[in-house]
Amino acid sequence: MIFNNPSSTIFYAIEEAIKAYRKLSAKEIKKVISDITVDQALILQIISENQITQTEIADLIFKDYASMTRIISLMIKKEYVIKTVNQQDKRAAVLKITKKGEISLKKLTPIINKNRQISTNGISQTELEQLKTILNTITQNCKIN
């Protein structure tokens, strides 16, 4: 059996692109807010747009529940979010963004948009749509088996 060099596969290229984007994002975010990570910024964005539980966020951003618990605990400690009791289901907690979180998100939104623009520079909308379709197909193929 012949194995290709891992760096010659599409999966290597995908991983490399993700890591490059996260590195760019982290660097640019730190310029505006020094104590927030890329994941925490993403979580702020999600919480600001949805009434959502910690478990739902973990699933959305591909984090295991233990990691998500640590991230949220840090965000609470840094006063970006608070946990409240879900009135419909007392066993579930709902995350809410604080005033500090809202202010931070307003500062971060232009940075996030700029990072996305930089990372997709020179790629047409059609190419982006094709790439998304291809990546979705890969995901579905992996879920079948």
C-alpha cells in the first residue's frame, strides 16, 4: 500500500488554512482586547445572537463539554458572560452576554469582518460557494461511515 505524504492531502491543506486563519484572528483580536481568545470571541458572537445553552454552543463550535465548561468559566470570571437559570427548564442554564461583553463584541466585530475579508481575498463568491459545497460533501461522506 502506498501512502501519500500527509502534507500533499486536501485534509492537510484544510487544517493548515484553519490554523493560519486562527493565528491571524488571534493576533488581530489581541490588538483590541488582550484577554480574549478566538474561541471566546466566537462564543460572544453566538450568545449575542441566540438564547443558547453551553451544550448547544459546544456542539456549534466543535468543543467537547469539558473544554466548553472551562472556556465559559473563564468568560464568567472575566465578566464577559453570566449564567442564568432557564425558566422553562430549571435544570438548564442559559448564557447571557454582559455589558462588558457587549462592548467587547462591538470592538471585535470590525476585526472579525476584516479577518474574514483578508482570508478570502482573491476568492470569488462562486468559488467560496463551491468550496463550502465540497466541504459539506466531505463532512456528509464521513458521517455515512
